[in-house]
Amino acid sequence: MSGEGNNKVSKPYLQHLKSRKSLETTYEAVRAGFVALALEKNRRATPFVAQARALKTAASNARSPRDLLNIPDIQPALLTAAGVSDKATNHLLDSDKREAVDGLIKNFLEPASVNFVEELVFRFLLTRGDTLGGSMRNVGGFMAQKKLTRAIIAYLKLAGYQCQWLHSDTKTWAELPEDDADVELSLHGLCWNTGKGPRTLLYNVTVPLFRNNVDLTLFNCSAEDLTREVIETPSAYIALGELKGGIDPAGADEHWKTARTALNRIHEAFSKRKLKPHTFFIGAAIETKMATEIWEMLRRGSLENAANLTDEDQVTSVSQWLCTL
């Protein structure tokens, strides 16, 4: 093997990065990222719009705002229209809920006169819009995890490896089905074996060694053997990485500061145990200054691999590297 080939094995980032410039997010990628966010927001808003339509149909049976209180099926929606979120509902007494709905009727619906149903629907959507806005704050991370997961699954299937996946809601492991379309929407972990031994990848793990959350963690065990004891064993960690999916250039530096702090904490904590698991960073918004810092960390060896999430080839390369560790 040539010297260049050996270098690429020892420095896996050279498989897909030529310089710090390779890490920078292009204008076209930023634009495409914002479009993807808009489409995701519309997808998530669809159930709320359907609920609003159903509310309008049901509320149309009322002759006056007070008559709305006599329609059992819309009582939760009245509370929403009153500005009470689903989370807040769990902390209110029935008397508090009645007071909130009474305020809605008295202050907004009755003054709307014959248009009270439209007013009700508008205010329902206003509260649901706040709910959607809250969920959208985390959508970058969700979309990043989805994209990386799909790349990992693609490599494992292409190579013919058996794979299990962890459902984020049921917390149960199952064989990855042949038809795995959209499985990444509810996936929290993957498990596979490439011949080097079983590997289990989990998202968002609080590492006991330094009591902080890490976006991606790869363990040297099977899913069935991944116990709390294993998670508390430093030598069980093969790789740890940070994944930042925010595409807005204005927030890039802040995301990188958070990731850099986490990566430094990982390095320091494991160094004290004379251990050095693989570390990596994958980000969507990487500006020039960030790219320079990441490149220097790669060259020094304090970071082993990195990729720009908006570059398909880079994501594929990192996924293959991660699967073969």
C-alpha cells in the first residue's frame, strides 16, 4: 500500500476531506437546508390544520359561544383556544380550566358575535402554532439524526450485514425489516456485527464517566448485552460523536462551541483512564472559522473524523467508517 493509502487508513477523514475548505457549508446547501426545514414544518403542521377543520365542523352546531360548553368532544380544544398548552393542562385544576374557557368566551368569542366559530378556530391555531414552534427548535437535530441513520442503514444493507433497531417509543429492539422506509423517524439505536464483534450505536446517551449527554455513542457489545453496567464501563466505548443539524449560519458558532466543549470533555475524561475512544463531529452549518478549528483538531489527532452533513459523500464516508470500527 502506498504512503498515501496508509495515511488515509490512519487518518480516516482524508477519505473525504482534502482541506478545511471541504468542511465549509456552501450557500446552495444552506438554501436547500432552509427549504427542507420549511417542508418539515409544513409536514408537522398538517395534523393541527386537520384538527382545526374538525373543530370548525363540530363548533358550527352551536348557536352561541356559550353553547360550545354543551359539546363534550370539543372541550379540550376550547382549552387550547384559551391559550392553555397540553403541558400546562396537566398542572391545572378543573376550576382553573373552567375559568380559562370562560375568559375565552367572554373576552373573545362573544365580542366576535356571529363570527365566534372563526374566532375560536383562529385562537386554537394560535396556541397550536406555539406548540409547533417549540418542536421546530429541535427539528434540526431530528433531521440530522434521520439523515445519518439512513446513511448507516444503507451501508449495512449494501454490505449484507444483519441489523437490529431500537424503537424510540417502545424501547424495544427488533430485526430491521426488509421494507425499512421511514424507520428512521422513530429510531433511537442500531446494532450490527461486521465480523469485528457486535456493535451498538445509541443516540443521546448520558455518559456516567462525565455525566453529560453525547449525541452518538458506539459500544462494543450487542443490543441484548447493553446493560447499565456496560454503559458505566469506560472501556466499553468505541466511539463518541457530536451531531449538529442546525443549518442557520447565524447559529453555527454557538453549535460548534457546544460540540467542541463536549468533545474536549470526552477526551479529558477518558484520558484519565488511559483510554482514547474514537471521536468525531458532523455538522450542517460549518463556517470558515469553524472549518479551520475542526481541521486543526483533525490534524493534531484530538478529533479523528469529521464531515459536513450537507455533503452526501462525506456523510456516506463517515457512516462507513463508523460501521467498520
